[in-house]
Amino acid sequence: MSENDRRLVAGWHGRYFEDFTVGDVYKHPFGRTVTETDNVWFTNVTMNCNPMHFNEAYAAETEFGERLVDGTFVIALAVGMSVIDISVNATANLGYDEVRHHAPVFHGDTIFAESEILNKRESESREHVGIVTTELRAFNQDGDLVLSLERTPMVLKRAFAEPSAAVPPGWPDGVGTQPDDVDSS
């Protein structure tokens, strides 16, 4: 391949406010298996002192018979999984409402997430963004609903983002391959 065969091609830049339609459901890519390390680390970092998350002997005597994954880790994981489809171009998260843990999560469970667009509206105070409300749902590998919540990010409008192959979301101008580095004809 010669230097003239190279092209700078835009990758995924995320959705902008205009891209959302009420009723659309996005099944987020990449399920993730929750490990014991995830649970112990997150429990310690957040100073959650409930022995249900870090004391095997204690947890063995409960109705579950084993340690549970910290529920706030499950929230963080599900929200993180949704970013690729919902909030790559968010300027702020305005709220998390109606949070419900429907079933426990255990070490070794694989979590999958999807988001449904419930509402969208123009921002009354910022012309460059709109407000999108979603229902985020997380399931385990058996299809059991383990978490649901409403999430409301403020999302950038495309006209104010000016996405390009050379400067995708999160990249500073001038870093990496630039249009002058490849054939632009």
C-alpha cells in the first residue's frame, strides 16, 4: 500500500440531540462479566462497609448464600455501557431517577444493557444542547432484569459539535493522523 492509498476516515462520533427519537431502543454493545475483583475494589473504593459485599462467611449465612455485587457498581456499569449510544456527546447528566434493583447480581454474572428514549426536548436555557430522557435497563446472562433507571443527559446538537475525522469526540486538535498526512484527493 502506498502513502496515496491511505485515507482518514471518520469513526463513530456518537449521537447528537437530533438523532434521538422517542420510542427507539438501543441495545448497547459488549456485555461485561462482573468479577470478584470488580466488586471488592468498588466496595472498598466507595467505603461501602456492608459485609454482604466483602465478607464471604457473613454472606454465606444470608438468604443469598454468597456475596452480592455492590448495587452502585451495577448502576455505574450499566450507565457506562450506555455511553457509546446515549451520551458520548453529553455536556452533563442532569439526573438519575426511578432507580430500581430488580434482582441481585453475583460474581460471574454477565450484564447487558439497553436504553429506550422516553422523551426529548429543547433546552430552555442553552441553545447548543437538548435534553434526552432514557430508561436504562440491565439484564444478566439469563435474561433477568437486574436494574432499571431513568437517565437524563443534556446532549450536544450536531451544529455545535462540528465532528470530523481529524478531531473526533474527546481528541484535541492536531493529535494523531491529520488530513495533510494522507491523500485527500
